[in-house]
Amino acid sequence: MIQRIQTVYLAIAAFLMILIYSNPIAQIIVNDNLFLTQWHHQIIAVSNELFTPLSTWPVTALLSAIILIEFVAIFLFKNRLLQMRLCIFNMLLLIGLTGLIFFFTKSTLSGLDGKKSVLLWPFLCPIIAIILNFLAFKAIQKDEKLVRSYDRIR
């Protein structure tokens, strides 16, 4: 059923991933005149127009796939086994997204011999979404056990 708690967990996780589209993920301080901001699709300079933006299209592709899988999993409430598999797959993709964001931030920082990088609050969204997907997985598993117990009684 679509009104179950796992639907709420998956919807909140999808909403958190959508928030990454509209907010910067990290800031990179290269030197006193060059400040970079990492968005989901590129790394751009805030204070220097001479910097060529760096594309981070793998982050965008992975983020789009995660959001799509979240919404597909919400509407697969009749096929609980596939819904559980999608939750596990999405958790793996979210771990990959977290690593990819961290990789782009640190590689840009070391490639430009920067001072430091600061991960902003949207970096926590995939981590929270991993927890929400795990909670949804457990709730779907609980529903599946309940349905199987009713089949055993008949």
C-alpha cells in the first residue's frame, strides 16, 4: 500500500536528493583571490572570472538516477521484493554519490594546490538518505514477513 511508512521514508530521501540540485555542495578555497563553489553539475569560481568551470557530470547523472529509483521504488508497493532490492541498490548508489562528491572536491583542491575545502550541508543529504533507505528497507521487510505469515495460516 502506498500509505505505508516506507513511502514516507523514500519520499523524504527523494526530496533530500532534489535539494542538492538547488544548493552548492562544497566550497574550495584555492588562494586569497580564488574561491570555488561545487554544484552538482560543475565547479565554478565565485571571485575570479579567469577560472574555467570544471564539469562534474557524473555527480549529476548519479543524482538523477538516484532520484528516479527513489520514485520508482515508491510506486512498486505491490512488488515488495523488487522494492527491497531497489532500496539496497539505491543505498549503494548513495554511497557512490558521497564518494564521488568527496573525490571531486579533494581532486580539485589538490589539482589547484588549494588551501582547504569546506563541505556544506547538502553533503549530508546522501548520508541521511542512506539511513532513510535502510529504514524503508526494514519496513518493507517487515511487511513482507507479515504477508508471508498470513499465507502460512491459510
